[in-house]
Amino acid sequence: MNTAFAELRSAEVSIKKACVLVGRSRATHYRHARGPVHGPRPARAVPDNGQALTVAERAAVLTLINSPVYADLSIGQIWARELDEGRYLCSASSMYRIAREAGQSRERRRQATHPAKVKPELLADGPSQVWTWDITKLRGPAKGIWFQLYVLIDIFSRFNPSWIVSPVEDSLLAKDFIAEAIYRNGAVPHTVHADRGTSMTSKPVSALLTDLGVTRSHSRPRVSNDNPFSEAQFKTLKYLPEFPSSFTSLAHARQFCAGFFHEYNYIHRHSGIAWHTPASVHFGTADAIDQQRQNTLTAAYHAHPDRFGRRPHPPVMPIQFWINQPDLQPQIN
């Protein structure tokens, strides 16, 4: 920009017009042309009038603030406590200055360190092995009124062992909800995974799972994809075309959810489980359905082989489902 400005000035263009052409304000131009008004600011001189602390006194202050009894206290705390004990070494500002020169004016206390939360890595190769659960809010009939939807889901079969809608979120209710689901399922999962909500980490729920020998697993803080199966189902629910903007009553919410979960468990064909219903995978009828599908496809193939590039087969059911499958590829440094 300076080169362009100089070329314009050499062509006898006025300063005002040159500033407009290069996009520089005239105040900036004149400030740069004038140069600094003042030179470097001189260092603050400390008068030698006998008031400055001696080297020994400064060392005594530094020894004091680093003593075991004061090592974790701020400078202000140290100065005030010494004053209350009838001792005065220097002013609070001088004590701060001595500490700053020694590099101790920042946080002096030992800081607690918390280990990083372990990433959950959960595998299910059959139903009733790993369950996840979560709670979502359903808008009620008026502002500030919300209903709480508790949902359990089996990550292998996508089957919902249980769900409830409650006017409140409560840890004892959560414990009873999980206990009843396990009882009705007839098999105890080896792991129950959830996020770190108050109900999920509560003592009643923890005690129940410990008594049953179930491993508790939790999402990492502020990591939204550590509980993907529950979150995905909540999205499926709330993005239904018929999902209401609000529920008129608790009974209305329960009626709507009853229809949804019956449809989801027994009628809806899920793309993640080879287009089976969650109930057929959970209760072991998927193999028979696959054989029936194969018979239908074979008959269609024999009736019109020219319509197929190769012999058709039904979708293959995955044999494993993971939450955060570990990367088995070797790391290349």
C-alpha cells in the first residue's frame, strides 16, 4: 500500500485523492508521516530514599509466601493473616510485586486433575446383551409443562423392552422402570449404557444394576454420539409427520407413545437389522423369515430369470453391533 501511495504522489495526485484511491484514511497517512510523538516510555525510576526494601527483606517476604503454611494461599490472604498476627513486612502491593518478580503471581494452589473419561466400547452379538436408555422431554399442554419419556433399547435387536411416560424425572422411578423391564424380558443384559444424567448416575439405579451383576456404562461428558441408538430412536419418534407439537395431557402422550412403540417393535422393518422387525430379531424368528424370503426370491428367479443379473438373496443380518467400535488398524507414526 505504501508503494502504491508513493507512486500516486509522484504522479502529482493530491493526498486526499491518493488516500481515497488506496483506501487509507488521511488521519492514518498523517500519523504515519509524522512518526511517533513521544519516544520510548522510560522505565519507572524507584527513588533511593531509604524506603525501598533491602535484599534481605525481599528474601524474607519470598520465604514467607513459600512457607508450608502459606504455600497454597493467595498473596492477599498471606498479607491479611500476617497483619492479624501483628506482623508487617511490607505493603500488600510490595508483596505482590515480589511474588510477580519471582513468577508466583498466578495461581499458587495445587490444582486438582481429573482423569479423562474412558470412551465406552460396547459389543453385542446377540439380543439381551447390551441395553441403552435415555430420557427425553415431550412438550405438554402449556408453557413450562413437560412430560418425561423413559425408553430402553436393545442395541442388537433394536427392540424396546420397556418405556414409560412420567410427569417428572425421578431416580426411584428410573430404578423401578429398569427392574421391571429386566423382569419382563426374562434375561439380564450384561451391560446397561446411558448418558450422565442425574437419574442415570443416581444411587438407586447404580445399586440395582450392581445387585443384578450388570455392568454400568456411561457416555463421556459433552459427547453426543456415545449413546447413538437411543438418540437415533428419539429422532425417529420426533420426526414422525404425525408427532404433535404438544400433548394435551399425560394420557395423550402415553396413548401416542403406545402406538409408536408397538409399531416400532412389531411392524416397522429396520434397515439396520436387514429389514426385520425388532421383535423378530429379539425373539429369534428372523432366521425363519430369512428362509421364507429366500424361497420367495428363488421362486421369482425361476419364473423370470431374465430379470435378474444374478440369483437374488435377502439382506444379510449383521452379526455384531458396537457402540464406538475400536479401530483395529495399526497406527502409523
